[in-house]
Amino acid sequence: MKQILTSIILIYILSSCTTTNFISIDIRQPAFISFPPEVTNVVIVDNSPTLDNDDETENPNNGPSILSMDSARTIFLNSLTKFMSEEKYFNKVELYPYKTYDGSDNDITLLPVRKVQAICHEKDADALLSLNLFAISAQLETENTAYFSNYSILGSKLGVIMRVYAKDGSQYAGPIGLIDSLFRQEMTDWSRIKNNVDEINSLVTEMSVVGADKMTGNFIPSWKTSQRWYYSDNSSEMKQAAKYVEQGKWPEAADIWGKLYDNNKPTKKIRLASNIALANESLDDIENAVKWINTAFEMLPEKSRSELAIQVALYKTELETRLKNIPKLKEQLGIEEEPLDLERDSDSVSE
């Protein structure tokens, strides 16, 4: 009898062991700027100052040179033009072939209204994107580690400021800024620049391209990969729900979680409510997802600092942001009202 009781307790402990499973989902985010529907052609101009030391850094060994600021800026502008064109959000995205900067002492200067009007007229553009500042750098950090070896970090930092004009010369919004960085770590001595020019140029080039990709999201609705999580345990029902998630069968997984929700203790109910919120988000029913994550949040103990409480609070913020962004995203995508999706409506889980 004692052995049977021990076995029952062991089975209960194993079945109640909770696991957190992480997945990635793609989310469409609105752009920072909402262009009017009549904006179909865009021109990009380089109105940024050229630094006094903006020259190729020569390799003392007569080998390849380190990229200059001007070269990195060219990579950035060409990449930005390419990425915006590939999105096919505008009919045409063109890079203006002439530098427009007319300042001194490396100060940031704004394009005069007449200059904006002239360029837009020349290129038949409805809007103009002006690069007002481009700064990129590379740096080396080396630390001594055990056994007298060096652990080196090669980094690159980028700073960009852009402005957006209508073809009449008025600005759509204030300046748009981007600050970003990339790092590479190796058990090598990168301090010898002449032996690592290719690696430095590769990182600076990558930083310029990554910066252009991120800046594109300020002008065009973009996709972002975000991490999500759902809870499971060793019970047969939760295992089956997890299999459905792996197969992308969110309605089936949500159906199991919904049935379990009505007959469980508060802590498990919180996890199940969060799971159902994720199912609704994956079915693009953000409003219902917010309702379920709020249900989970309201069941949390007051002032709880547990891992579960933190996860629910983070997810709540994410979903509320998505819900808030829906009108802006629809406006930018030209969606006046959501088309009826009978399959999605039937699959969504309601309270």
C-alpha cells in the first residue's frame, strides 16, 4: 500500500511539472511615418556633412584600406534604396545622384524649401527623404584572460538622422534618429589593424546594411520576429496541445486549453489563459488575445515578482501595443475595414 501511494505521488509530481516552451512569430509593425495615399514616388538625398578626416585609412603594408566614412555612407544609402524598393510599398524609390550638402564646419543643415521642391519636380517624386547625419565608427577592445591569452571584441557603432519632406517642402515629422551597434568576439588579437582590415571592413559594411534595414521600418510597415512562449506539463492533454502547437494547429490547441481552464487551480489557470492569448494572437485576433492576457494578469497575486508574473506582464504590454497599432497599420496598408474571415472567426477562442 505504501509503495502504491508513493507511486501515485510520484506520478502527480511528474504530471504537474511545468515547462516553458519558446517559439518565434512574425509580426507586422506600422511605420513611424504614415504617408498619404497620394505619395507613390520617393527620392532619397544625401544632405549629410562630410567629415574632415573622411578618407580611406591606408594600410601601412600597402594592402587593402579601411573603408572611409563616405564609402560606408554610400553602402547605407544604396542599401536603403534597395530595401525600400524591394518592399514595393511605393511605386518608385530613387537615390538622388548628387550630394546636396551646402554647409560648413560639419554642421547639420536642412534642405531649403525651394531645393526640396526642385528635386521633387526633377525626379517626379511625391516625398523626399533627406540624410542629415551619418556617423559610423569601429573600435577594438582587448582583455587579458587566463593562460596569458587575449579575448578581443571588435565593434562598430552607427548614428543616423533623417528628415522627411512633402513635395511642397513641408516636413512630415521631426527628425528620425537611429543608433545601433554590432560586435564580434574572438580569441584573437585584432589590435594589429594591418592583419584585420578585411574583418573590420566586413563589420562596418554589415553595420551600414543593418542600419539601412532598420531605417526602412520607419518609412514602410515591416515584419519583425518576436519571441513568444507557452506553458505545458506532463499531462496527456497538455502534451497533445503542445503537439498541435508544433503543427501550427492553434484552434485545436486552444480547444484543449479552454477545456482545462474551467477545471484547474488559479496558478494553472494563469498559464492556460496566457496560452489561449497566444493562440488568439497566432490566429490574428489581437482583441481577443488582449482579453485573455488581461484575465491572466488579473489572477496574479498582488505585487508578485515571480517569473510567471513577469512573463504575463511582458506579454500583456506586447499585446496592448499591437492592439493600439492596428488602426495605424491598417491606414498605412490601405485597409479600410477588416475583411470577413469565417475560418479565423470560428477558430478564435472567446471568453
